[in-house]
Amino acid sequence: MPPASLTPRRTRIAAAFAASLITITAGTAAAADSKPRIAVFSGPTSTIQNNKPLITSNKARAQYGLPLLTDAWGKTQTDWPRYQRLAAPVTVYVEQFSAHPLEADVAELYAPPDGYVNTAGKFSKTRGGADDKPVYAVTLKPEDGLYALPYMGRQANGKAWDDTFAFPGAPFAQSRQTFVPDGSRIFAEIERDGGGIEARADYDFYRAVPSGGYTKGLPAAKRSDTGEGDIAPEKLGRDFFSYGPYSASQIRPMLAREANIVQRVLASGKYAGAIWLEGSPTVEDSAYWLSLLIDTQLPISANSAHRNRGLVSADGDGNILDSIDYINSKVWADEQGRNRLGTVMVQDEIIYSAREVEKGDAHPGAYVATGGYGGIFGSMTAGAYLTNIPTRKHTWKSELRISQLPANQSGWLKTKAGKVEAVTVTIKNAAGELLPQAIPKVAMLKGDNWYDDSGVPDPSAEKGIVATIDMLLGEYPLAGIVGEGLAPYSSMSASQDKALELAVLQGLPVVKTARGDASGLVKVNPRNLFIEGNNLTTTKARLLLTAALMKFGPLPRVLDVAHPTAEELVAIREKLGLYQEVFQTH
């Protein structure tokens, strides 16, 4: 027998799963009571929760006299059965030895069939002729769950469904959704596919910032997620967020909803950990946000997929199974059972740090670890295995977790008369939850060292930066800017730097990051007026600044941006020190 490290992964997983089944089956009642329960959160624009469109089967087309599906050469296509529920019990006859081409080769090892079906399709307990087929008789019941069956649905006008919508370019109201509203259906299909998902844990499903929604609402009795009451009619772009022909990206205030729901659920004491499901381009940001904001000692694992469910070799289901195994493994736990890794992303059999993980390309295996110093905690190829542990602050150690944020914060806001005044921003409600309107606005700017027209800096020529400053001060009491410059010093053009200094003097903190996947840490420069972004990518720096603004508030403003006093600069640098410490440690 080959060593474990050389054994194919599926074989190792099957062996481990078989062992778990023995334990569960033969265990005591106490062991059954200790079965872990995992909270599963649905995030936005999520391929891992998306399906190939339901296409009317040839069974339905033949039954209703519609043109059959054929390939380019005119051959009738084989139906793709889709998981559906039976409405009533039905007895079916399954041909013996049809599950594998070589079953009949060892027919002597099998028990006799339940009976035989003749050429007319009639069942008998005894064989009546040489052409009778041996069969198993099985009664399928609605309570069995999902079964793969021909899809019989048609459009209201009687035509076949060939895509999600009734006709090309149809409005959203005349289209079907492909994203599921919560993770329960995905887990049920994984179980029916032989994933063994129910033997690993119990699950509750939460629609945090979902990809699919109930446009007509849903009665409480029909909910498949964990929640109370009826679901009111939901609107695309407000309550759920998808991509494709009817795309609606998630909105900034949803960062509060995301954090509040995860915080509340994990504080309930019911769960062994959490799984967050989101679209592949943005899951890296949500994972880092949760690592900064959620005050929990439990593990949080994020997953995405690069291929829709239903495509050959869809990768999402395997990632979900790996997250469950990661949570159950407890490799994340320190000696006191506390999560020592923060939020991770378990993807393509790799355990990534939420802080460093980034989508490198749009295919499975394309996630990378940024920053040049770690970013990969371990592997899932032979069971959960860690190779390093982070020193960064996260979750229950984060200085920016929800419990550590103030109830109120000061901010700057420009009046209609053009005067900037101090205002109070309510960060949390009486229950300690983040308020959507409190989430700061952070703009991102790209540096260009070839942009200046001469060697003399001209901040007034940076109309885009000036407009950004005016917009932030005029609409958002808590706001900041992230400027991406050259690696490793995050340098931008002289005019851009001067314009960004004017932003700082007006109370807006500015973070400087290095472009690309820089491996060098941006050196802290106490002589400038910027926050150096360490080795964070620009998008991750924006999230960290967003959280830090709620903690520390804006910078002090100077009376005259053209002539700041020494005392004013000292006050600014003292406040910048608080921000810089967070960027060095989180």
C-alpha cells in the first residue's frame, strides 16, 4: 500500500469519511449530541451558489410536440436530469447490473433481482422469457429528498425554456433567477451527489447578503433559511445581488449588515464555526472585513467557485466540503480552543489568510497570496494541515472588532455654504450593531509618475483628486483616500502627492500602498503626512481604513491649508500614529 502522502486524495477522503460513518453509527448518545453545527452565510454575486439555467428536457418537448434539442449534426441530445422533488410515491424498476459496466462480470456475487420486466414493460416476480430483464423494484418517496429527473418546465406561452429568460434581452421580471436564495439547496444536492455532507455536521443557513431573492416574498412556513417571520418582497440591487444579464453589485452599507449578522449568529453559542459563500472577485474582501470586525473565537472559512454548479468539474462543492473539514479538524484552535488564524479562505485545497488572499485569474487554482511574506496557512490535500500561524491581529484580537468600536464618532461635513463643521456620527445602535449609514466612504486613486507636465508640482492641476476631496467632505462625515503608487515606496507623481497632502490637511486620512503584488513592506515615513499601507493590496487597505475610521475618526483640520502651523502638524501626526499602528498590526 502506498504511503498516505501518495494516496490519491479521493481515496484518503473516502477512508476518512468511512471512519466517520463508523463513529457516528456506533457512537453513544453523547457522541451524537456533540455533532458540530455550522452556520452557512450566503454572500453576493456568488458563483458557488449559481446554477446552469434549467432547460426544457426532450421528454417534455416530445410530450408537448415541441422541437427536440439536437446537436450541430442533427443528433438528438441526451437529457440532463435536474434535481427535483417527487409529489407522490412511485415504484420504478431499475435494470440489474446497470450501475457499472463490470457488475455483470461478477454476477455470482450478487443476490437475485426482485423480478423481471418483459419487452412490453410488464413486471413479474418470475422470468417469463429469455428477453426479460432482471430488475430491482424500488419505491421512491417525496420524503427521500431530491432525485435527478427530466426537467419538464415550459414557458407560460407553451414554448420551451432554452435560457433563463423568455426572450433575448427580456426584462428581469420576465426572467428566471439562477442563483439560489440560500445555501440549503446546494448542501442537499451535494449530499445527493454522495458528498457525505450530512454526516460531517448539522447546518443552519443565513441570507446575509444573498445572491438570489424572493421578488414576491415568502411565507415564514416555506423558509429554508434560519430566520423569523415572512420574507417581504425583495428587490434586485437592494435586497439581493447577482451578476449576469441582470447584474447588481453589493452596496457599501451592506458591509454593516454582513458584519452584524455574522456577529450575532456566532455569539449565539450554537455553532462550531461559520462558512461564508461569495463571488470569486469579492470574497477576498468580505473575508478580510469579517476578520477585522467579528469578535469571535470561532473559525470562519470563506469559499467561492470559478465554475457554475452544473458545469463539468464545478469546483465549488469540493471547496465547501474542505471548509467543513477544516472547521471540524480544529487545526485553527490554540491551546485554549480559540481561533488563532482569523478568517481564512479554504480554496482549491489551500488554506489562505483572508488578509493576503487575492483572485489572480478566473479559473480554479488561480488564487494567490499577496504581500510576499506568508499568506498561506496550510493545506487540505491530506486533511487539514498547518504550515504557519499569523502574527497579525484578527477577530477576537482585532482592535477594530465591533465590540471595540465606539457608539459615536466625530466627523467633518461641508455645509451648503461651504463651511466644514464637526458632526457626530452614530456608529452603533443600542444593541451594539453597526448602522449602515455609519460605514465610511473611502476612495481609491491610481498613481502615475509620468503624468506631470514639468518638474514643478502643481496640485491644482489634479482636478480629479480635488473633486474627490470635495465629494467626500460634502457627503460623508467619515471618509478617506487610498492612493496606489509605485513599489516599494508607494510613490506617486509630485503633483498627486501634493494634492493628497491637501486632503490630509482638510481632515481626510490618506493611505499609500504599492501597486501590484508588492513583496516589500511600504516603509513608514514619519516625515510625511500619509499612512503607509504595509504590504496590503489597495483593496484590502481600503477595508482596513474603512474600519479604522469608525474607531479613530477623521484627522484634525488646519485653518489654512497653504500655511499649516507646527502645532497643527503635530496634532495630525499624533492621530496618524494611531492609524499607522493598526496598519502595522492588522
